[in-house]
Amino acid sequence: MVSARARTGLALALPPLAWFGFEQGLSALLHARCDLAGWGLGWGGASLATCALAAWLARPLARRGGDLLAILWLARLALVLAGIFALAIAFQTLAILLVPACLG
């Protein structure tokens, strides 16, 4: 069983790491082989799933908070971060469909 502190810490760390990995991975892919830009859709889906995992980890703690009030507020912050980073990833994944990758 994972402690409430570890769940909260993981839920706080996963969304920014998912977004950073999405950004850097997609950038490296597009610079190396722009014809493989369609893989970014799968990459975006995996990053969105990571944000959903973070929200799933934080949700029970955002209601009851565990043994500390700080865990309650950090879990609520993790839910907000998961939503914000999921929105950023979703818009950038949508941009893959709208903007041609290989211009020029």
C-alpha cells in the first residue's frame, strides 16, 4: 500500500513530467523525421493518460486528505495541475492535426 504522501507527490509530479516529455519527444521527432508527425497523436494520448492517472491518484485524497491537512490541499493542487496540463497537451495534440508538419 502506498502512503498518502507518496500518492500526493506522484500526483503532483506526473502532469508536468508528462507535458515535458510530450513537448521534448514531439520536438525531437519532428526535427528528425517530420513525416512521422502522426505518431504525436499516440504520444499525446499517452500523455493525457498520464494526467488522468495523476488525477486518479489525487482524487481520493482531495476528499478526505489522509492524516494531514497539507495532503488535502496538495491533492487538490494535483487535480488542478492534472487538468491544466491535460488541457495544454490536448491543444498541442490537436495542433498536430491542424498544422502540416513538413512545410518547406
